[in-house]
Amino acid sequence: DTGVSQNPRHKITKRGQNVTFRCDPISEHNRLYWYRQTLGQGPEFLTYFQNEAQLEKSRLLSDRFSAERPKGSFSTLEIQRTEQGDSAMYLCASRQTSGDTGELFFGEGSRLTVL
Amino acid sequence: AQSVTQLDSQVPVFEEAPVELRCNYSSSVSVYLFWYVQYPNQGLQLLLKYLSGSTLVKGINGFEAEFNKSQTSFHLRKPSVHISDTAEYFCAVSVKTGANNLFFGTGTRLTVIP
């Protein structure tokens, strides 16, 4: 399978705990995006990387959220001191900028439930 | 700034009937337009996209969409739906330069009734 891979697929945690999600993009893709999707809403942009550089962060990305892509391959999204409002599906997507077609390729998401 | 409006949150339709899911967008710059489909507990899959050229775009699973610049619309259509088309459909736009982030609408839940 050469698609975007995310894990864990599901995470249940207690309020105040830290959680980390991992995304493995399609191997030749240099851009990687994180989105958050809450129930009944469309995905909302959180942040994106070009190679290892984090180039843009949404206002939705509070200081409890941190994302990294240390070697320009996989990425992690960490949420510290989780709150019930963090419960959502976290989607990762990737793309290649050369031969640009504008399309993002999405993983199946990591669903977070904060109790 | 860009925004996307999907006017219908839910669309029920009988099997083999035609369907249209509406999408309007707002942007001060040129954009790419997309329709994605999301099945339960899954990620998003691209149905079709408009980058340039012909305003009628054909996608997978028999779907098509028409770009109307004057009305800033990109409605999705299918002449005959199947049970398997039951899913959430998202319209999205991205700016042609820069981060190329996708801005999504709130989605339309298509339910195909047997």
C-alpha cells in the first residue's frame, strides 16, 4: 500500500493527558498537511510542511499542539493537556509540488476521543 | 480569503434517480476546485477536480461537475445513483499559489434510498 498512512486510527484518552499521532505520507511527496475534522463539519487546516520546514500554522493550532517532520518524511502531531474540545478526527494529507495538479491525498485519519 | 458554501447539509434520493449537490465558493483570486467523498470512518477520496480548461469535469464513479465562473459555483451531479453512493461529499477550493491549502465546505450527506 503506497497511500498515506496514519496511526493510531483511534485513540481514547482522559482529559489532561498527552497524545501523539503519526502520519507517513506517500514517499515522493514533499508537502504534508494536517487537518482537523469535527462532527458535522468539513476538515479544517491546521498546519503544513514542505520537506522538514513547517511553513504555515492555522490559528486553530493552539500552543498545546505541536507538529514536527524531522527528516522530511513522516510527521507527528502532539496534543498536550488534552481537552474535551480536542475530540475530533485528525487527517493527514500529502502532495508533490512538481507536476502540480492541486490534489491532496488523504490518509484514513486518527480519531481522538477525550473523556 | 476563500470560503465554500454547501447549501444542502442532507440530500436523500431514491436509487437510480439523478442527484445534484450544490457548491458555491468565494475567492478574490483564481482557485482550483475539488469534490471529495468520505465514507464512514474513512479519509477523503478525490472524486474530481477543476484546474482549467473545459468547465465540465468528469470524475470517478459516474460523477461530473460543472464550473460556472459567473455564478461562482461547482455543482456535482450524477444521472443515476446507487446505494453505494451513500456518503458525505465535500466541496473544496485551493488557491493556485502558495500553500495550496484546501478550504472545505461543511459537507453534504447523500443518502440513497432503496
